[in-house]
Amino acid sequence: MKTLLSAAVSALALATTAQAADEVTLQLKWVTQAQFAGYYVAADQGFYEEEGLDVTIKPGGPDIAPPQIIAGGGADVTVEWMPAALAAREKGLPLVNIAQPFKSSGMMLTCWKDTGIESPEDLKDRTLGVWFFGNEFPFMSWMSSLGIPTDGSEGGVTVLKQGFNVDPLLQRQADCISTMTYNEYWQVIDAGVAPEELITFKYEDQGVATLEDGLYVLEESLSDPAFEDKMVRFVRASMKGWKWAEENPDDAAMIVLDNDETGAQTETHQKRMMGEIAKLTAGSNGALDEADYSRTVETLLGGGSDPVITMEPKGAWTHQITDKALN
């Protein structure tokens, strides 16, 4: 009888613990892939559970704008690039960066070498594939810094609104396209193009790299102590997941594959992607580096007649969460 009673009490305790887990909804910037491995690892390895969290990870996609999702109450926290977040903030959506797992930018322009493009100055009078939905901001800032118009005029560039694939390059609709070091570049290679047929320009090397894949919440939410506490635990567990992924890239890639409900991802591509992603998260403990933030803001303000943002942002980031999560 005592054994049965003890079992019942234990079961009740477990149920109560499960019910007490705080729910957090994370909106990703893109589909399930190794770009977001740290979050899937944190869930798979029980890091969120250890922090008393029940985390729902919502994949993104071509028709999903993370700022709109969080503004509509569809998520507590979202992964977003800082240019898009700052642009949204200036337009009235008070997004705040609470953590920055990515230290470096993976964005680059990939061009056919046989077009004669050897330097950024050679981009004039070319057709370039550019992502939109907020991803165009770093490109526009880069062109502005070079003094190259983006309206298709003589001496400028013609911007081709690029879908989230590499077809415009493969089909020669564009001389260059937007790629990430960890994804689209390798799609070009997998299509049968040799690396020596291409020339790439990394935004990091051009001095116009902006911060990518930060964690953002609505400013008003941070005034709620309960929400703040949830985010402290969420960031702590997420960064534990990211560092685990850096140290175990192949295993992290397999965890991502296990969470890909579409079945679209392949083991080869995800393992390769995770190896590249680990280079971008290396050196970050989750806390936003103020120098990286300043560089991003300077790049976005330097947009000539059409800057991404028109004034120095106020209150766009905080160490309120990471100070507690990392100590």
C-alpha cells in the first residue's frame, strides 16, 4: 500500500512539475536547418527542461516575417537580423536585442568569374540577385558606401528580387546572387559549379557586415519580471545548446534533421552547414558586443540618400538578460 501511495505521490509531483514548466514560443527566421541548431539541441538535450521551460520552436519560411509574428503575439522571442530589427524599430515596432549568439556574418555575394567581375567596383551595370523581406538592408548599405545606385541607371546595378534559391545565377539571369557561407553557396556547388568558376565577396571582408540571427523581444515585455526570468533561463539554455552544437557539429546536424518535418534537408548539407555555422557562433557567449552593434548601426546609417535607418537607435538592445543568464 505504501509503495502504491509513494508511486502516486511521485507521479503527482512529476505531473505538477510538468505543468509548472513555463511556456516559451520561439519564432525562427527561416526553415528548420542547422542555422538554428543551438535551439534544437537545447530542446533535444534537455537544457530547456532543466530550466523549467517548455519551448515551442516555430520554423520560418519565405512568407513569414518574424517581426510581424512577434508583433501579432505569435511568439515570445524571435530570431532576426539586426538590420531588419532596427528598421522595424524605427517604424514603430519596439524590438529589443536580448542576446547575440552569432558573432560573425555569413552573408556574401557570389558571382560568375567569367563575367569579368574581380572587385566590388566591377558590379556597376550588372544584374544582382538580392533577398528582400528585410534581408536587402545590408546590401543596400554596401552599395551606398560604394556610391553605386540600385535603380538600374547607368553606372548602377539592376536589382533582381531573388527568391530563396540559386536559380538566377545558375540560369544566368543575374551575374551575382545573395548567398550565405553556410547554405546557398553550397547549393551552387552542389549544382555542379566548380569553386574556381566563382568569385565571392563576404560582407565581413567589405567592412559592411551587420549582425545576424540575434534574439529579439518586444520592449514592453521586459518590464514584466516573470517574462524577464523566463528569458534569462531561455538564453542560458539556448547558449548551452549553441556551445554543445559547436563542439558536436555532426551530432547537432542529426538533431536538426530529426526535427525537420518537411524531409527536405539532407545529412550531407546539414553537417556541412553546421560546420560553417560553428564558425559564426564561435567567440560569442550570447552577450551583444557593443562594438559589433556600433558597426552595424554605422553601416545602416551610411545609406546615402536612402539609409536603412535615419537616426541612432535608442534602447534597441540590452544586457538585462545576458547579465543574469551568464553569471
